[in-house]
Amino acid sequence: MKFKKNISLFLICMLTLSLFAGCTANNQEAAEPAEAPAASEETKIDSMEYVSGGATGSWIKIAAGIAEKANGYFEGFPISATPGGSVQNPAVVAMGDAEIGMSYAPFFVMAENGEGPYEKPSTNLRAVASLTPTVLHFFAKNEIEADSVSELIEKEIPVTIGMPPNGAGSNYIASIIFSELGYDKIEGIEEYGSKIFYGDGGTLTDAWKDGHVDVDIMTYNVPSAPIQESLTARDGKLLNIDGDLAEVLINEKGFEKYVIPAGTYPGQDEDVVTVSLKIVVFVREDVPEDVVYNLTKAIYENKSYYVGVHSSFEDFYPENMINGLAIGMHEGAAKFYKEVGLVK
């Protein structure tokens, strides 16, 4: 009997322990969250190069700022800004030596057609967004009896013109303008006594200050520190790009009208009408859709940040990012623009 009693006590104890264990398990299960914490939205992508402008210029600062914001969507810092140039960037990206770049609309058109500096057509480039306008500045000494670029050339006024060297983006831009004025080669103006002085931005500024040139041609954002410096050191006037010349540049060559407000530069008492080119961010066609989507979003949503990167972004309007692209839009960019209502 005593043995049976011990067995009964043992079974009761085991049952009690089993019930206790079951309750503990149920309590632990109830304490667990219904869902695991949300995973990080950052995704892993391969490293990508973003070719921009010169190593000390504004473009690489802008590209670095855009890369900084875009990298927030990805693990690590896969997108890196590297030096480049507006002319070579389309070819660099098309050939696969970089994935993202910056350039101007006329160069995309020439690259697609294999014209100008491009030896063969590149049809694999796609646009992401247009940014801020780069403005063409022609400024001349006050004694020159011309108020526009067309008048300066059509009157065949002999002057020494300072311009960027062959191969520079600004030189190609100037060549487009001189071509429309009847000179397939810029050097053609030497036939009536004009001269050309080639140099980079700093050299042209010094040449103006020292009186070695009568006219300077530069492409900068507005306001431009080098042009402010030039016109402070030596009096001069900005020449208009208007009339028939402007009409052709705007309607056929990918330029846009731009008005430099009076008072922007020393001695500028009136508005000056000129032309500009939007800086365009572009990619190769095979860059993944989600990467381009996030790149586009990073540009669209962060104007105030970019103003801190470069003051030209005061002139940046996200709703205009789809304007002046010149080439087809990447599907990732198109997806984002549809979501925010910029395209249908």
C-alpha cells in the first residue's frame, strides 16, 4: 500500500510539473512579438562610379552631394563621385567605365548620332534628371560697339576673344554658336582681324584683368564668382544672345532662354538675355531600375540639402527635373516621376 501511495504521489508531482511547464511555454509564446522587427530598407548593390566634372570644380561637389543622398538607400557607400568632363562623360558611361554621369543635352544628341567628338553612336544612354542651368556668359570691354554676340560677329569687329581650349565642353558650346553665325571653325573670325586666346577658367580671368583679351566666353552657374571677380577688376559689359541666334539655339540645339537679372554682376544695370544648358544626370540603360528610382528620389526630395552643397541649387526646381533631357528617360526614373505626378 505504501508503494502504491508513493507511485500516486509521483504521478501527481509529474502532472503538476507538466502543467507548470505548459503554462510557462504559453506565457513565453505570448510574450514574443507578433512580427519580427522590420529589416533595414537599405539594399546591397555593386559599386558604381558617377563621373562629373573637374577635380576642383562645382560638378564634382554636386555629384558627391547627390551620391551622398542616394547612398542612404543602399548598404555602405556604393556610389562614388569621380572627376570627368561634360564632353567625355557620355562616352565613358556608354562604354561601361562608369554607370552614372553628368553632361549637357547637345552632347547626348551628338553621342547618339556619333557626331562631333564621338567616333561612333552610343544608343544605350538614358536620362535621369535635369538639374541647374549652366549659363553662357559673353562679356566684353565697354568700348566695343556691340550689345549682342550676333552684332559683335556680324559687324566683324576685330577683337581678341578668350575662350576655353579645344576639347573642353565650353569650347564645343562656343563652336555651336559660332557655327550658327557662319563659322564652321571658330578660327574663321581671324580672317577679319580677330584673334583667339585659349585658356582655362583661371587663365581667362587673368587675361581679362591684364587687358590681354577684349572678350571672354565662359559657362558658369549664376552668379559666377570668376565673372564677378573679372568685372570687379576691370569694367566690362555682358553681351546678349538673342534674336535669330537664340531662336535657333533654343529650338534646334537644346539650349534654353536665360535672363541674368540686372545687378547680378558689377556694372550690370539691365537684364541680360542669354542662353543656358541644363546639367543632366544620366545613366547607362542596364543600370537596375531600383537603383535609378532611388537616385531620382534622392535628387527630387533634397533641394535644401543641395543648396548647401552648391548655391546654384537656389535655381533648382524639382518639378522641372523632366525638362530638357534630350534622350529617353530610364525606366527607374519614369517610375518615380509617375508616382509624384510629373509624367503619366
